[in-house]
Amino acid sequence: MRPDWDSYFMKIAYAVSERSTCDRAYVGCVLVLDKRILTTGFNGSPVGQPHCDEDGHLIVDGHCIRTIHAETNAIIQGALHGVSTKGATCYVTHLPCINCTKALINAGITRLVYSIAYHTDEYAMNFLKAANIEIHQVNFSPDL
């Protein structure tokens, strides 16, 4: 059966998450505008830096600071290649953290579709709502 658009792009976000190099959470993100993929991102270290799966985690205050989050990497890819994300939908495997939420807001994202509420962050949800970003949690299994 042909998947709806949200399922289609979530499946791609899960495929992107397979490139993640931080095993604390394999997260994938796809930024989409008018049913076209603009950029993708996954959890990973900055270019040329060691990854968690190579050198282990770098934990500070309970967070691994070695990696850049998937959403931020997707936004960076747009900036690096001159692709505007204004008006785009963010498909991401996990609910964004507060820092990624702020980056998505400033990147002009207007809709967020996620599957897993890894850590429900009230501040992030409040920021998203205050920015009038449409939020959808989908019950998605990547095995479908």
C-alpha cells in the first residue's frame, strides 16, 4: 500500500538515523518543503573529529557533547549549500531538545513531525507552540 507523505518522510528520517555515530540515540532528520527533501541530518561529530562509536562518549552534565544533533546538522547542511529552510517541515525520529527547537524556529520551520518523545521537554514544547509551529507525533515503526 502506498504510504501517506508523513509516513514516507518518517521512513526516510529513520533511514538517515542509521548513519548516527552516537549510540545514546540514533536520530535522523529530514527537512522537507512542498514534498521535496531539502536536507538531511543525523547525530554525529563535527567534520574531522572523533565519533562516539570510535572514541566513546564525552559526557558533560549528563549530555554527550561530542555530537551535533540531527536537526542542527540538517539546518547546517542547508546553510552550507545555500538551501533555505523557511516554511519547511521537519521530520525527525525523536522530539527535538530545547537547543534544536530554538534552531528550528530560527530556521523558519513551520511544521514538526516526530515519532519518539525521547525526553519530553516542556520548554521545547512551549517554544514550539509560541512560535506557532504545527506539531504532530506519529506512531511510526521503521519496520513498516
